[in-house]
Amino acid sequence: MFPVDFINGLHETLGSERAERVLAALSGEPEVSVRVNPFKLSAEALQEHFGSLSGESVAWAPEEGFYLKGRPSFTLDPLLHAGAYYVQEASSMYVGRLFDRAVAALERMSGLRVLDLCAAPGGKTTQLLSHLDASSLLVANEVVPQRATVLAENVARWGCPNAVVTSSDPSAFTPLRGFFDVAVVDAPCSGEGMFRKDERAVAEWSPDTVRLCAARQRRILGDVWLALAPGSYLIYSTCTFNRQEDEENAAWICAELGGELLEQRHFWPGEDRGEGFYAALIRKDGAYAAGTPVAPAGLTILEKGSLVKAFPAAFVRDLARLEKSLKVIASGTAVATRKGRDLVPEPDLAMALGSVHDALAGLLPGFAFESVEISREEALKFLSRDPLFFPDAPRGFFLLTYQGQGLGFVKNLGNRTNSLLPPGRRIRQQIAIQDVI
Ligand code: SAM
């Protein structure tokens, strides 16, 4: 049962007929939807992968998102681990559309600095990376350290080198005055859009929670506002339905911080296929200065201790500036660790885009690997860190691919292989024999 105050609030906002329709939908089954990584796979190929489970495209993200007619065991799909797609709630994919609108309005496709402030586990971050030109930079931040680790993993899976993952409180962004061209604040909220999926969200809801969340959102928005350039864009979103956290906060931004509301949209379960969402596009007052033109997209090698990374050359100075204010936990693509005179490949390199591997051929000549295509059964063994043998494969490090997608590295010692998959990324689920056939 839903809280009475929640039901009354819905009736007030929507009128009785629509409110009852939304409430009926909230008691039904949640939708399942996925979003393809366009750098790794086409949407058609991913639909083929899901076969008869594949359903319709998401109306507001038709090139990248589609529904599934059931919930497969995603954990046991090596393509998910390889970053070929992301399981994302459909209505929240609207952020991609608002982001495209913001970029078009800036009349500047390249060299953008984009912030995703409340980013874990990485649904919006990976979508923003898909929509971002390779010559732009995305800073994905998550204040909760354990969640930031998951975010960094999901960013690595997406394979793009033009991302920095940070784990800072929003207040740490205030010294970065005017730094960002677009910021997404997908704020922590009272989670009414989680009611169909998560009983705890219902149990934790109260009018007081709504008030506390709305106040916290204003604090977060006030902090990030200073880091936005004049004339830049904010996408503010929540997965909740009430006006205090949604429309009233958008109005507060415009009135108190100085912005113009260009669009706001609610997604309602029962009316739009998804769990429900709110998103607003706001332009910060002031004249936008296109900034200094950046050099064409190109990677450079950065070394931090023994870690060798590939990072966009045009943003090296920006990275130093970010490191002064923020806790940076990952930047660019982790390529290798120096061990004496050897370079040991980093796990994230396995999932890096082809463009990163191409660039490394010039930047680190001689640092190259053969790859071995493996079956689903072998891929699941690799992901479980179970022993694998490749008697005919080359000695030393090589890359394992599944359906052509890089999954991870192993070191072949002849009679056995050592896995380079970090223990923390191991699948912990028991795999039944029918799962691998
Ligand atoms: N954008 C994410 C995605 O698409 O996968 C979902 C973000 S979730 C709605 C909100 C996030 O805000 C959570 O990861 C939460 O840990 C974080 N958060 C919680 N308190 C916060 C605070 N005071 N400031 C900033 N972020 C906070």
C-alpha cells in the first residue's frame, strides 16, 4: 500500500482519473530496458543478441534504447561486462535528448566540459559519453566512495578515455567558477519513481523525507551553479513525482540563482513506458563565451606513480585544475602498470574503445597483444575467476574477447593462465549449467 499523503499528492497534481491510472500502474510489473553502447555495437546487433526478448524502441531515445519482454540474467551476460550495453530505466533516457538540445543551443560540438554531479552507478554518465564528441571531457562525480568505485568501473566498461571520475561533495565544485558548459544534476530524491521496483522506497517515504530531499537538492544546486559558465546549461532531474522536488525546485533555480526554464517534462508510469521521471533544462543567465578552441582530439600518455594512462591531450591542464579541488579517483583509460622494465596491461584497457588501442600503437610502440575469442562458457569462467587453459595460445599477456568485445586480460604460462580480472569485479552468482548452454 502507498502512503496516504503520497496518494493525495498525486490526486492534487494530476486529478483523480490520471492519479488512479498512475497508482494502478505502480502496482504492476516494472519495465525492463537497455541502452546500447554505440561505440561498440549497433542497436540492431544488440536486439539480435536478445532475440525474442527484444521489444520496442524507447520513443524518446529510439537510436539507443529499447525494452525487453522479460528480465534476463544480466549478470550472466558477458556483453554487459564488456560494456556493450547498460541496463537503464527507460524514462531516464530522456536526459540524452535534453543534453543534445543543450549542445545544439551552445552551437559548439567540440571541446565541451560536461559535469554529471550525482553520477553513480553511471546510467546518465554512460549515456552522456555516448552523446559526447570525443574532443569533449566528462567529469562524473559521486560523493559516496563505494558508489564512486562502481561508477568508475562502469565508465571504464564504456571504453571512452575522455572521462574523469571524482568522489567529492558538491561544495568542492564551487572553486571551479564557470568551468562547465553543461551540468547534469540527477539528484538524490524521495524516489517515488522507485515504488514499483523497490518496496523500501515506499517504506522510507514520508512528507518529511520530501521536504528534506527538496532542501538538500537546493543545497546541491546552489553549489554546482557557480561551476557553470554564464549562458551554459543545467539538466536537473529526479526519479520522483512531487512538485516540491521537481517544478518548485526548477522555479527556485530560475528565480534565486538566475536561469531560464527551457523545458520540463514528467514521465508517469501508466502514461509513459517507464518507472517515472522528471527532467528540466535550464539556461544559466549571461552571455556564453565559446572559450578557447581546443586542439583536435588526441590522446597523450600520463604517468601517475607506476600507473600509465591515456588521456585527451587537450585536457591535461584541466585535469590538474580538477585535481586541486576534487578527489579524482580515475582519469582517462588506465593502460598499464610499470613493473620494472615491463608494462603489465590494466584490466580497463581490455574494454577501451578501438580508437584508444589505435592511439596506443603510436604512443607506446611494442605494447601490443594478441587476442583470443572465447565462448560464453569460457567468458563466464573468466568473469568468475575460475581457471582457464589455453594450450595453443601465445605465452604472456593476451586479450580475451567475447563476440568481438574485449573482456579482460590473462597471462598465459603454458600449463595455466593467471587472470588479470580484479577480484572485486568477479561474478559472485552461482552459475547453473543451463545458464551456460
Ligand atoms: N545519475 C545516476 C545514474 O543515472 O545512474 C543516479 C544518481 S542517484 C539518483 C543520486 C546519487 O546522488 C546517488 O548516487 C547518491 O549517492 C548521490 N548523493 C547522495 N547524497 C548526495 C549529496 N548530498 N550530494 C551529492 N550527491 C549525493
